Amino acid sequence: MEKLISLIIYLSCFAISLIISFLYQRYCKRRSYNKIPISEKILWFLLIIAAPVLISAIRYDVGTDYFAYVRIYENINHLDTATVLRMYGEEPLYLLLNKLAFLIFKRPWGIFLLSSFLIHFFIIAGIDYFKEYVSIPMSLFVYYMFHFSFGLNGIRQMIAISIIFFALRYIYQKKLLHYILLVAIAAMFHNTAILCLVFYFLVNNRMKELQLGKKIIYYCTIILTPIVLLFMIEIIRKIPFFSGYLHYVTNEIDYGLGFLLFIVPVIAPFFLFRKAMIIRNKDFEPFILISLLNIPFQYSGYYVNWGSRLVLYTNSIYYILVPYVISSLNNKHKKVVMILYYVYFFLSYYVLQFVLKNHHEVFPYKIMF
């Protein structure tokens, strides 16, 4: 019964957010996507994210690392400065966020509120940039089914993921410096975000004469994932920046391909309908290429205990590509089939991973009051 009530709470909050996002997009369409005043847009954003932010903030003992984050909050705000910098200085923006939470709210729930607000604001702002091409409710649905529960556990990384997702616009616009800046900001919440620099250089097509060669190398790298990862891990071992994560590297490798069951069903339509997607807007092709990185990033979990978390960065591309492949189809029947296909897949994924297996331990939902 507890699990059922918790599921109703989560799904109700998601539904409220999706309905408001539908109304927002309809409002934008009525205005032919003309420039909306920033104050008006922010108000819509706040309404869209209010419900999920609220349940993220007032929870108690929800998420595997809930008490670990409470302890981090207490340490940062009660230990001496030298100790705090030694323990948490490698991710300074998360340190500052804890200080701000203490300054404003004086209670641990403040860090959950601010963290969730940052996550959801960057995500809705990132989706909003592509609103002429994608369904905002569908984009948010993919996020809620795939990443929301992780955000109740891996808070620092989810903030970084949301910032990287927001930064995708700069790959789309081919603005390297803007992208590097946001990757650097994300890395100050979670160090692993620095690896996302590779996205830009793998898919940037400015050098047309190298485009074909780069694609061949890219696809070969994906195919040769196991070998490439061995070399990558050896390189990472030698970089001091990642020294704090080396104890996660495992010497007992359990090879397998089962993870493809959660990747291929999502990305296969991107390549099946790739022509239609590119005809509609060729600037989306880099995102299709990035989606393939889900394979090596997920596979890295066989080598590094936290490696599978890297795939969460490339998973975020689903927020855009799933609704985009649907909107690129001219045949109404195909469009309906694809909507039902993705809704079924993501809803099944949510039930299997978070309700039944209770990954990240977000069930049952408990309130702090």
C-alpha cells in the first residue's frame, strides 16, 4: 500500500507538471513562438517545475544517499573552513550551494530545495530552447521516467547533468567557448562532467573535409568500445584530477550486453528515421551521434563501479531526440505508433527500475513533517 500511495504521489506531480507544460507550449504556439517577456517565461517555468521541486524538497529518507547529503550539509556548515575545503573543495559550487542553503533556510531541507530547483530549472530552460521542434510535455515525460528518481539520490551529478543538457544548445549553435564555460560550471558540481567536453569535438562538423573521416572513426570507436575503454581508463588513472575516484575501478570485469536492452529500443528509431530528422533540421545530426555514446558510457560500468553513471549525461539527449523523432514524422499513423511505443517503453522502464527494483530507493515516499 505504501508503494502504491508513493506511486500516486509521484505520478500526480508529474501529471501536474506535464499539463502546465502543455498549456505553456499551446500559449507559445498561439503567439507563433514570438519572443515572450523573460518575466512571463520564468513564471511559466516556475509553475511547470513547482510540483516536482516541492516533493524533492520536503521528502525524508527518500533516496539511497539522503542521509549522506544531510551529513555533507552539516559538515560544510559546522566544520572549520580548512577541513571543509579539504573535504569538499574539489566541487566548490556544490559547497557554496550548501552555504547558501544554510544562510537562507537554516535546515537540511534547504539544500534539497535549492538543488532540485537548479536541476529542474536548467532542464525546463534547456527543453524550452527547442520548443519549436519538440513537444515539451513529451520531453519532460522522458526526464521524469528516466532521471527524476536518480535526482533524488545522486544530487550533485544530477545538477551537473541538467547543466550539460542546458549547454547542448551551444553544440547546436556551434559556440565552443559557451559550451566549455558551462561544462566547467557543471564540473564544479560533479567532476565527471568534465568528460562531456568530448561531445563537442566528436560531433562538430565545421571541418567538412574531415566530416566523413571523423564519422568513420566515431563509429569504429563505438564498435571497439571494450578495447577503447581499457586505454581510456589507463589514461584517466594518470590524471590527478580523477584520483579521488580511482578506488572505484574494479579488477573483476563481468562482461555482458544486457545493458543494450535499455539503449537500443530508444536510439534505434533515431537511425531508422534519421533522414526525416535531418531533412527537418540538419543541425540535430550531432545529437543523433551523441546518442551513440550511451553504449561506451554504459559499458564502462563493467570496468568502473561508477562508470554506468556516465551514461546519464548522454541519456539526457533523449529529452530532445525522442520528441523530435516523433515530430519529424509526416505520417500520422507512424507518429501515433511512435508516441505509444515510447510512452510504453519509458513507463515500463520507470516501473521496472524504480518501483519494482527500487533503484535509488525512492520508494516508499516519506514526508519530513
